[in-house]
Amino acid sequence: MSHAPHLKIISDNDAPLAAMPAISLKGFSAYYGENCIISDITLDIPRRGVTCLIGPSGAGKSTLLRSLNRINEHNAQASVSGKADVLGRDLASGYPDVTDLRRKVGMVFQTPCVFPRSISENVLFGLRGQKRPKSEKREIVERCLKAAALWDEVSRRLSDSALSLSLGQQQRLCIARALAMSPEILLLDEPTASIDPVSARAIENLVMDLSPQMTIIMVTHNIAQTKRISDHVVFLCDGKIVEAGAKTDIFSRRSLDKTRTYLTEEFCDC
Amino acid sequence: MSRRAANALYYGLTHTALLLCAGILFCLLFAIIWQGAQAISLEFLISRARDFGTSGGIGFQILGSLLIVVTAAIVVLPLAVGTAIFRQSFIKSARRKNTLDTILYALNAIPSVTYGIFGLIFFVNILGTGLSWFVGSLILAMMMLPTVTLASHAAMQSLPSGYAENAAALGLTRGEVVRRVILPQSAHGIVTGLLIALARAIGETAPIMFIATAFSGTGIPRSLLEPVATLPTHILALAQQSTNPQALQNAWGASLTLVAFVALFSALAFFARRHLTRLSQR
């Protein structure tokens, strides 16, 4: 098994917090059955800001993302090895109740998936079962929809079916639903891949607005988008980290040849 | 053979098959309705049978049939839905899933008389329950189990995989995912499967003949351990007296009533599917 270099991302604007990363991986590998998808990676992701995971298809970006809130455990063949700390606690032993982890590490998937219920019920879906006064629920719905830049479009039809929304609106509703859980980390798996450019731009703005308050880790194939919204970039290829660092470094001439080739030609020969 | 001739042949053969099936069904229904309508009256539907069914009505037979199948439905529903949920959400190994599917398909293929014989040996002979409508319900529930389980599972499997994953990503436990996402969204399939199984069960004679019904002398049961009269066994008893025109007439009337119940359950299944599907996609 090859050993990737120890790569540490240093936040430009938050040096003390960088010492306590939101996520710390050491010799971390992920498998589907016998296939090693992520091989022995070491990486620290700082708190706050947007970290974009880029790389060609099959590089292991989504697998890495899905490992971070253990949603990959839904697949019987998925397994991981190595050390992974999330918010200072071990990914496995630190979260004996996986639902506790998932409330702290929210996730939004590539394809918008709203539940066939009203818009407000969708926002509150993760909070159902928790007894709260109606006024507080209304406040949560408003706050999360505003944070997801959807309030102005749906404030007059909160009881309408969420299925009546456009795909872009549905994706922002999925983000609002995740925000209602007050996560400390938000994982976004290609959230703009299946929506139109205008909606994609709305989500980009939303991600940038949220980034001072939480750690956002986003998988994307869109290099221009990475340049627009990321604070840090991790370039993965064939299950290994090729290069990771602050956006300014990755997009500068100082980056590795492989990275530059990928960023300019969107081609990777690893 | 040219392509056009092949198409015409294919069209002709498939339409002949369709007409043949529809024709047989139409003839059967026409005969039952035509003959049965002559026996049906309000008194026939509510009065008790007399003289081994050659006179009187089928009131207790209707009551017994409904009692036995509704109880079977109450027994089978949690078992079938529980099995389907376990198959869908908790078994990860493909091999175990296949084994469970094979068992369910095998149970579905067992002839109904075998269930009756099993009930006779196990409940009546070994446990000594005697003739009991509750035992009949248990046996019918066993017979309905694969149909309801497979229909429930098919409904659960047809849900977008994103539902369970998105709910889990919001921190819902597996139990909450089942209760809040899987069950409400697959209710249409569960109810449809149950009603189809009921439509089949209400017409079954063999499984309950030896263990749950008496051909005469039964009324409203006072306990779970008493036998009841049912429509299928009543029709069987009347058919054995077919040389008596009155018995034959009543057999047609009872058959029409039974077919009406099957049609009612099937229609309810159809409407439940449409209505609940629309509700779940609201």
C-alpha cells in the first residue's frame, strides 16, 4: 500500500482553529468489497470555509465524502480503515450512535430528493419527534429557508407540496433541511450537477454565505465553480491525494504539474 | 415470412389469446350472475340456512366468511409488513435476501389443501383445538403471508433509494426511517396486497374445510374456539346435493355472493392503490 504525503491545509484566515481541524484523516482507506477506493490518505480539513474535493470520475471523492458521516455504511460491502477524527472525536468509537454523528455532519446529495410532503414539513423533517412549540417551528422554517436563499420564493406557499418546486429549488430545500439540524459540517456531493446554471449559481452564493459559519466540504467536477467558491482544494486521483492546499496555492503556478494539467485541461493521467 | 406477415400473425395470436381469456371469464360470470340472481333476495342474504341449505339463506355463511378473513387479515398484516421491512431495511447480505425470497415464493406455491392438512394435524390433532374459526384464520393468514409480504416488499423496493439515504443523512434512526418514510410511502402497496390476498382467501375452501367450518348447525360464534359456517364450504355442501333443484339454485346464489365479495375486495384494492398512491405523492 502506497503512502501519500502528509498534507495539511492551513486556513488563511483562521490560524488558531487550523490547529484543531474539523476533520483529520491519517492513513485512511475506504473499500467496496475487495476494491480499495481510497488508499491511505492523510489530510486535515480546517473548521469553517469551503473545501472542494476535485478530481476525475472514480477518484474516490464521493466515497471519501460518504465516509465522513458514515452514510456509506448503508452499503453492506463498504468498509474503512485507518484513523479518522471528526470534530475531535474518532469517527467510529467517538460516535457509538451514528445518528449523533449525522446530526453534526449534514449531507446533501447530487440529486435533489425531497419528501412528498409540504415545504415546511420538509424543512422540519429531521426535527420531527422533537416537541417544539409551533412558533419555534415557524421560526426554524423561516430561518433555514432564508439561509438557503429560498424564503422569498416560497414564503407564501409553505404548505404546498415540495414536489411542486423546480429541481434547483428542491436542491436548496434539501440544503435548508440539512441546515435545520444545525450541523457543524455540511457535506455537499455535487449539489449543482443536476440543476440549471441559474439555480447552480444561487447554490454557489448560498455556500459562500454559509461558509463563515460552518465547515463545508463539497465534491465538484466544475473547476470554475471551485475557483469561485472554495477556500481550500483537495485534488484526488485514483483514490490518492495528488495535492491539497489553499485555493490560492492550488490555482497558482506553484502547484504540481498534474494539478495544473487537471485544472487547465480537465484531464488526469494518474 | 415477411415482416408484415409476421406482425399480423403475432397480432392475431395475441388477440386470440386475449379474446379466449376474456370470453371464458365473461361466460363464467354471465352464468353465475344469470343463475345466481334468481336466488338472491334480501331474505336470502340475511336469513340462516335450513334443511342443509336447501331452504333459507346464507346470512351466517356471509358472517362466518367475513369473520374468518378479517381476523386472518389482522393476523397477517403485522407479520407480512414486518417481514417486508426486515427484508428491505435490515438484511444486507444478498444471499440472505435470496433465501427469504425463495421461501416466500415456495410458500406461495404450496397447494391450499396442504395448509388445511397441516392445520388439521397440528392444531386439531396435536394441540386439540377442535374445529375453530380462529384456527382457520391462522391457517388463512399463513396462506396470505407470502402474497402480502411480496406486495409490501415490492412497494418498498419501488421507493426512490434517495428517501432512505436522505432521511438517514438527517440523523434519523433506522426505525424512524421505516416509520416516517418507508411505511407511509409504501402504504398503497401494502393495502393492495392485503386486499388481493383477502379476495383470494375468502374463496378458499380446502384450508378451512377440516379445521374451521361446520356444514350445518352453526350460528354466531361465542368464542374463538367455535366453528363457523362459510360461503365456500356451503357451496360445496350444496353442490353435493345438486340433484335437488332448490339446493342447486341456492348454490348459484351463494356463488354469486362469493364472487361479489371477491369483486368488492379487488375493486377496493384498485381504488386503495390509486387513492393512496396519490396521497403519498402529494
